[in-house]
Amino acid sequence: MDKYSSHRGGAKDRSFWLQAWNGGPYAVNRINRGAFLIENLSACVLGGIQPDLIRKLAAETVDDGLLQRLLPIVLVPCAAGRDEKMLDATKDYGDLVRQLHMLGRPNLLLFDDGAQAIRRALEQKHLELMALGTIHRKLAAHIGKYDGIFARLCIIWHCIEHADERLPTEVTEETAERVARFMHEFLLPHALAFYAGILNLADEHERLSAVAGYILAHKLQRITNRDVQRGDRTMRKLTKRDTEAVFEQLEALGWINRTTPHRPTDPPHWVVNKHCHQLFENRAKDEAERRQRERRMLEGFFARVKG
């Protein structure tokens, strides 16, 4: 979007993409193609990018809200490929796209009373999420776009449900409810993973996950700074201040509670919330197995090197 030209001329392009998200009329004036008016500027953007690259771009570009207008989907690490028969859903999807293309321009659409109530409840929920002190400002800005995204997705859902018939003018409560669930049960978790695990909070998220995983894998009832130093590479690199910051975050999330040491000279102790082990029992098992698997791999690697 910045023309890959060291950001020269990129500001103009970014303003175009920002306006394309908002829609509305857009005047074009080109020397060769002349002047004309786009009645309602619109664009669909779909692409893939590596985590390291998007982290670099997000850090270097102007924080004008362009990134927060995109809906990130974080993929799992790649695995060995499989040859499988094409699903019927693939053909159905292609047919649906053609039907939507032939649908033409819909008339003005309105929410029915139930859908309007869902929209208002979501708006309030988004405001409350943005106001949380633990929400990173980039993530808060992304959530701030959810009201507009909700309306867009409702139009898409509405058109899909009536692609083979005359399009009703009212978006129903059922459609709005399905969109709300899609946003908060699918899009929002991906956004949390993207902003916490890939962008500015990547280091903090990695430290937090490492300490939380250590607590689960070792079934700790208490944890101190010394325990952190016995952990993995990420944990051993933490300074005293870093460790305290991680403990404070875990306390805010309800994982641990600070307790007064027996002697003033003793390091601070943190008591682990027993419900964490109950809630994350399967995660604790997976974490322990992962650590054992990595240990065996390293032992095998160093054995081959030594041999």
C-alpha cells in the first residue's frame, strides 16, 4: 500500500485505503484517464504475510489506523501436507459467489427491532472492552472498528441467506446474533492473538505464556523469582524488574496472589490460584509433554554432535 518505495508517495495511498474503508463518493483526477467520480468507493483486501514482516511494518509505519481496519487471522504452524478429495463445500462456495455477483445492488437495508437491540448491546460491550486498562492501545483501536465491521458483516450474511431470492429490506435478529457470535467467538480471539502475540506485545506475551506454562507443567502452588530462573530460555533472560512485571500481570489475570514472606529479607512469594490447575488441566498435560519432547530432541541432537 506504500508502493514499496521507501514510503515516498505512500501517504497519499494510505489516505485512499482509509477512505475506501469508510466508503462514500471519491473523485479521481488523472492526467491520462481524465476526471471521474466513484459513487461509492469500496475495496476488498485479502492477503497473507509473515509474522516477522508484519511486526516490522507495524513498527515503522504511521499509526493512522489502517492496520486496525484489517481483520487478522493467525494461522497455526505449518504441517505436512495431505492430498484429499475436494469438498462439495468448495463448489457450493464458488456458486454462492456467482449468485452474489448477480444479486445486483441492494436497496437500503434496515435492522429489525431485535437486530437493533443486539447492535446497541455490542456497541456498549465494545466501549467497555476499549476502556479496560489491560487492553493495548492498538488492540483497543481495532475493537473501536467493530461497530462498523458488524454492520458490514450483517449485510454479507443477509445477502448470503437470500442469494437465490428477492432480498428483504430488513436484517433479522437471527442474522445479527449469528454475526455477533462470529465476531466475538472467532474474530476477537484471532485479534487478541495477533496484537498480543505478534505486534508490540509479542515479548510480553511470550514471557507471560512461558511463566504460565511453567506453573502448569510443574503444578506449582507457589512461585518466586528463583523458580523463574529455573525455567526455559525465555524465562532465564528476565531481569528482576521483568519478572515482577510478569507476576503483576499474572496477578491481574487472577493466576497468582502475592503473599508476605516470613522474613523481610526473603524474596516475595506468589501463591498460585488453585482453579488455574483445574481449568487448564489438559493444557498442563500438553505443556509437560511438549517440554519433555523438546528435551528428548535436544538430548538426541547433542548425542549425535558428540558422536
